[in-house]
Amino acid sequence: MGNPSSSPLFSRFSFFIISLFLLRSPAAANRLLLRLPSKPDPKNAAATARWLAGQNFWGVLSTISSDLGGAPFGNVVSYSDGLPNSGSGIPYFYLTELDPTAKEALKDARSSFTVSEYPLGTCGNTDPENPSCAKLTLTGKLKLLDNLSAEAKYARHALFTKHPEMKDWPIGHNFKIFSLDIENIFLIDWFGGPKPLTPEQYLNYGKIQGYLSHDFLT
């Protein structure tokens, strides 16, 4: 009897199952297509934080809302910290003042940005709030970049590479590039509370790994 796994029918069925899985799980599809690196050891806080920032596609960006009397306002946004597997650790955003986030940030730059391991598909059946399913919050000031600066050019390339659809967003909406000037880091990647991690340690991890070669990031 021949090997059933070598039959055309089995191959078509396997392709169907894999395709169905990827369609139902975009995060899993991204991991498969981009061959994303494995999660770092939880003992390495800087590596884990940079992994979360580099591999995610979106997060929750919170600003201070003047319309809500100074209450925090969280908004789901797309972002990029650089080219795949060679990011800067600095989140860049493509925002329009037609949306509350950019409008409020230009009044009060205080902001925080949160990403989770859960969308990456590596938490398995673990609940997103479980400490072993890592989460990262970067707090600081949301800064509008000079559109002609070297950093804006780098950020635009990073954003459009990770989110190709952005290139076709309406010109009339006047999208602008923002970056988060990181002042504080909150990381949970295992039991025992938040890991101590300074912005310098977080950003220098990329330099140690040889990721960065841009003057504006040094």
C-alpha cells in the first residue's frame, strides 16, 4: 500500500486545511510568511520588549482627551518600529488629525502605547491577561516628525513596508508621521511583576545586536 500522504487528494486536502487556518488567523499567517523569530527567554527583558515591539503590527495608543475632560483615550492604531527583524524599537505612526489621537497629541503630547504577545499567536490557549503572555507599554511623548527629515523618511519606509495599504490612503486626509519619545517602559513577560527596564536598555539592545545604523537613532 502506498503512502497516503503522497497522494494528490491528500495534498489538496492538506493545502485546504492550511489555507483555512491562515485565513482564520492573520497573525499566524504573518508569522509563517515572515518567519518571525521565536520569543526570547523571559529573563531577557530588553530582548522580549524589542521582540514585542518589532513583531506586532498594531497596538493601543492612548492620549489625553480634552473632549473627555482630560480622561485617557485609547485607540487601535497600526505602527512600525522599522524593517522586519531590524527595527529601532521606536514606534512610528501614520495619523490624521481627522482622528482624535493625532488631534489630541498635538495639544498634549503625553501618550502611552501598548502591545500584547497574544495577536502573534504564541500564547497558545493562555489568556491574554496571564503574565506568561507578554505585554508591553511604552509611555512618553508623541512627537510629530518633520516630513523632510531623515527620520521621517526612515519611518515612512518602515510603515509602508509593514502596512502597504497606507500608501493609498487619501491624500486629502493629510496623514502625518509621529514617533513616540519613550520615557518609561512597563513589561510583563512572566510571573513576579513588571521587569525593570530603562529606555536606554531597551534602545541599546538594538545597537548591541547591530540593528541600528541611523544617525537620528543614536
